[in-house]
Amino acid sequence: MKTKNLNSNTHAPNNKNTKVAADPAVPYDEIKLGVDWHADHYRVSRMIDGTPPQPAQRFTPEAFLAFAQAQCHLAKKVYSCYEAGPGAYVLHRQLSQQGIKNYVIHPFDLDRQHKGVATDKTDSHNLALNLDRFLHGNDKAICPVYVPTPEEEQRRALARQREQLRKERHRLATIGRSLLLTQGWRRNTSWWKPALWTKLAAQLPGWLREQLEVWRGLIEAVEKSLQEATAKVEALAPQSRPAGLGPLTFAALLAEVCRWERFKKSRAVGGYTGLCGGVSSSGPHHMDLSITKAGNARLRRLLVELAWRMAIYQPEYAPVKKWRPVLLGPRTHARRKKQIIVAMGRQLAVDLWRWQTGRITPQQLGWVMRS
């Protein structure tokens, strides 16, 4: 694999209007790196000061880190960016340790002109251009995402693993339920539990019981791991919390948010939940759309579930006092109930942020607290 200009400090784009310092000891002002991340290699476009991006180079992960370190000796400031994805934040931390200002950005369409040509080379080229625009004042050019600390990432991984185990248990139980249904046995996904299985197994033919025992063994193994993970997640929750907000939900919420202080305004909190309504407006025409769903999907699900519980356990909470008669009314349409719950979930996220950052007290919110 070839790696071009790994340690070069004189290479710059061929541009007649650009003067490149002849003395290699004189650093450039800025170097920008657009990185198209892949598991086994990176495509990197480099911009030196205000020159156009250079042709993309291909690096192994190890070679790129050496190349990035070399850039720190060529410029006063080195910037880089790559899109958030399965690689998470390992590369970000490696670059930060080298003194490079890196941005992990929200993925977006890099073929904005819809030319129908999107390759690793064009992607890294456009990433470098957008990074340059961002650094020169266009805050819409890229959208940096919050990078959690290793401890925050570990807490979030634990909460997500617990949810993955729950889904896996349900998947395995559904396989057994479907197998039972093919033989005329109508059971729900709790068929594997000891009390139900003892009665059911005595009535099943031998071959069917044998197959279900395989699935039941897997379910019990997953169930054991699920209980252990649940206990670990619940242990992370603070002791003092509003009634209706259990330790499991509270810990999962905190794990997804990572740190409430990272939000400077209530609008940022609402936007992160994805529970804000969309809008289509042009000239005299205006149309309200459904929620954007642009934020954290796991957090959004937790807030919707929590809003229903708060409607029961927090009767003095202002949004509950406003909407509870309609929400619990027998004649209220299901669609209207969903709209109310979305509004309550969005307000609940903002109020949790206000409480956790010391802007308001639970008593001012009308919450009944439990410890």
C-alpha cells in the first residue's frame, strides 16, 4: 500500500496565487484534514491554509496517525473531522492526544449537488471543504456531535447492553411462541417461565418439547445476564428522584444524556430529544409537520414512557394538570393522546435539565420526590 507525502513539509497545491514558504522550518498557519473513516483504512484530503484540498490519500490507521503527527510540525494549528459512525470516538481521542483539534460530525449528504458521484475521495474532499467553511464562520457547514468521556461512554454502553439483552430475550421467546403456534398451541412470550413451562411441557409431544428446551435454555441464559445488567444499571441512578421515575429509567436517561451541563439552552434539549415539531413554510404557505425525530431515538422512547407515568404519579406537575383531563378522558382520540404525550415528553426533558443543572427545584415543579 502506498502512502504519499507522509513526512513532506513542502508539498502544497499547485496554485499560482498561493505562496508557499520555501523554508521548511517556517510553519503554515492552518492545516485541515477531511477524514473518510473505514475500519481498515482512511481516505484523507488535506488543505493547507487557504489553498484547495489536495488529492485524497489512502492510509492505514497506523500510517495516518504518523501522518497526522507530522502535520503538527508543519502548522500552528491542525484541524480534522470525520463522520460519526461505528468507529465511535477512538480516532478522536488519538488525534486529540496529538494536539489536533478534531470534530466528530453528524453524518450528512456529501453529494449536495446530486451529481450521482460519491466515492471515498470525493467524501474526504468535501469533508475538508466543509471543515474549512466551519472554521471561517459558517456554523451550518458541519454539525459537531458531543464526544463523551470514556467513563460516560462506558455507562451508556452498559445501559444499551441491558436493552439489547431485553430485546434478545424477546426475540428468542417469540421463536418458541411461533413454533408452538405451528402445532396449534396459542401461548404468549412468557411460555418459557418455570411455572408455565412445567404445565405446558407435560402436554407437548416429545419432539416439540425437545426443540423448545433448546430455546428455553438460551432464554434462561440471557435472562440471567439481563438481571445482572439491570442491577448494575439501577445502581447508577441517584437516590433522590421524582415519583414515577424509577431507578432503571433514570439511569438510562442519564446514560444517554451523558452530561446535562452540555446543553446551554432549553431549545437545545428539545432538539436533542427529536420531539420538536417540524415545519414547512414558504411565502404565505405554512404547514406544521410531525416531530423531527432528529435526536436520540433511545432518549425519545424513554421520555414518552416516562410522560405516561408522570401523568399518573405527578398530579401537581404543571403539564399534567393542564393535559391530564384530556389525556385520560375516555372520548379523547388516540391520535390526540399521542400529541399530548409528545408535548409532555419534550417539556419533561427540559424540566429534568433545569432540575439537574440547578435552575429550578423539584418543589417549584410540583414534583413529589422519593428516595
